[in-house]
Amino acid sequence: MHPRIPRQSAREQSGPPPVSPDGAVRLSAELTAVVSGARRRALRDGDRQIDTAHLLHSLLDADAEAYAVFDAEPQLPRLLGYLVQRSIGYGLRWQNTIEDSGAVPVVTTEGLSPLAAGAMEHACARAEHRADGPARGIDLLAAILVDPESRAVEVLTRAGIDAHAVSARIDDRLPGGLWGGPPRSSR
């Protein structure tokens, strides 16, 4: 049986982050590891694509800066419980479906749901605007919270966590706020 999400070789999984056509690194090494973790979760769960809930779970598991946003959250254990039990409980109704709020076209890249692909692009745009390096986990966390129809926001809401409050905490942690300082100048 062939996996529904393309497998990556060990070299691709641990290789350098994706590079944009202009030569700029788009993802930090940590964020590349988060995406690899989300891909493994999707495969293990039998899901066709990586969705925003896979990304959220992987962020909480592998990115200390993203986890710190939730550290004082009293509902964190409940959130982690929902994410861990996804394949046997809460997420069963998502199996064999595509995560799509209708706000973006249903064209996907690299095994990502439309919302997850949009979140990755949003995270890279945030990092590029800040001009302080490649996209980090905190950029992706902010990006997956943008669409109220995303599975990540649904899981947060179900666990009793306000996605807007999480976004505000992210804004407080980043220098210059969510979008940082002035945009990078054109060459």
C-alpha cells in the first residue's frame, strides 16, 4: 500500500530548510523539524494530508517558543489530550476529508491541506516582513490561528482555549508585534 502523503528520504527530512528562488532560507531548521513531525503524525493517523491540527501538535511537541505561548494556559493538558487522541477520538471525523474553510482554493502542495499550505506561506511572509531570518515556529503558530475554520482553532476552542488570546500572547512575544518592523526593501 502506498502512503497518501509523499514520504521523504532521511536526507530530505533532516536537510536544509526550503530556499526561495531569490536564495533566502524560508524555514528555520526548527520549523523544518516541526513540518517533518507533522508529516509523520499524518501518516501514522492515516490522514491524506497534513492539516493545521497536525502542525499545532508538532509545534507544541517540538518548538519550545511555541509551547511557551501556552505554558500558563490552564487548559493545556486538555488540549494535549485532544491532540494525542486524535487518531482514536476527536479527529476521527476528519479522516479522509480535506481541511478547507472555503477561503482558499483547494490546491495543495507537498501533502499539505489548503489551510496548512496557506499557513506555511503566511508564516514565511511574516518572517520576510520582519527581515530577521527564516520563518520560525512562532510564525507558523500565529498563521494557523488566522482562519477560525482551521482544525487547529477548532481543537483549541474545544479544549477551552481562546485563539484570539493566544494570538495576542504571540504578538506580545515578537519584537515589533506580529509583523515586526518595516518590510524588507526590494533589491
